Amino acid sequence: MKMPLTLLAAALLACSPVAANAQQGAPEGRLAQLYAARPPAGSAFVRVLNPGATVLKVAVGNGADQSIGPATRATRYAIVEGGKPFPVRVAGKPRTQGQVAAGTFTTLVLDPATPSRPLAVLADGGGSSDALKAEIRFYNLATGCAQARLAMADKGAVVFPAVAAGASSARAINPVKARLVAGCGGKDSLPVALPSLQPGDHYSLFLTGSASAPVLQGQLSGTDPVGR
């Protein structure tokens, strides 16, 4: 499977120590990117998402433990070998996760009620290939929410009209300021303001809580450095 260009660009920028200069348009930053370390051929990118209320330490592949929970929902994307099983540690307990295809981005979702259960697999594909825009991806992880929506605050335009339970959807946006709300039926979350996104950035929006008390949170996606 071919890796989406914007996802690849985001991964390479995250892996590069000159990412900040590159985003600011510094010529030396763009030149340095040509010589930055690249993920090995056949790599895949995997992160773990915790929609529950309890903070858990999680590690993917050879990466270090990361605390995920109410404040920070997901780990960075770890670089693993595509087509082969890879290790995952949850609360210090090792488990082997099934393989993912080379060139793909995948989010593994913990069951907040039973963290020892197998992690659900969500493919983070189908996004934008427009490197001049940012991308947002919306995850419906709220309990009892069969269809979630994401819209601009104050009864603005609808961004995603219906995302099924346990699924996600993505789209490209112009890097502008906006406030978003999400919800199920007639119940909306509190609004969340998008940060100042740059072209090529990928931002995740997680709907957790329940259909009667939805909670929307956002997080800028990142990737582990090459060689970790």
C-alpha cells in the first residue's frame, strides 16, 4: 500500500531536528531535510490511543513508555517493521500485536474497561494528499454514541456529519483558526479551539465520554525519531 504523501511528509518532519525551521520556511531548514534520517524501507507507523479515565503507560515497538489518558490521549506514532508482529507494552505488561502493512499509519485503541483485551485496530488512511493544507482526523470513541458529528462552534458548518462508533474520518483544511464542537444526538461537547496549524500538520480530535456527556479533545500528531 502506498503511503499518503502528507502522512509521509509529517513523519519525516517529525523525525527531523530541523522541523521548526522547515515549517518557518528557512532555506537552510529545507536543505537540511534532504539529508535527514529516513525511516527504513518497509516501515509502518503505529500509535496507541487510550479513551479511558485512567492514565496508563504504553510503549510501542522499541519506543519508551508514554503516559496516555485524559490529558494526552495518544502516543506518538512509533516506527515498526511492516508485515511483522511488533511488541506493545501496556501498564508494564508485554503483548504481541498483529502485523500492519508497510507504509501505513495505524491507531490501536485500548478498551478502557479492560485494558488487557486485544487492542482495536483503526487504519488512519484515506486522508488528504494536499501538502499545502493541514489535516484533521476525528475519532468517535464515546460510549453509546452510534453516530458522532463534528461542527464549527456556534451552529457553524458541519465538518463530519456522521462518524460511526469506533471509527474515524479525515479531511484537509486550510490552516486557519477555528472552534469546534462534537456530539451525539442533541448533546454537544464543550468547544475546542484548533491550534495554529501549519501546512502538512496532522491534528487528531478525539470524542470520548458518553453520548449524554461527550468530551472533545485535540492533539497534534507526532512520530518517534528514526532509530528509536
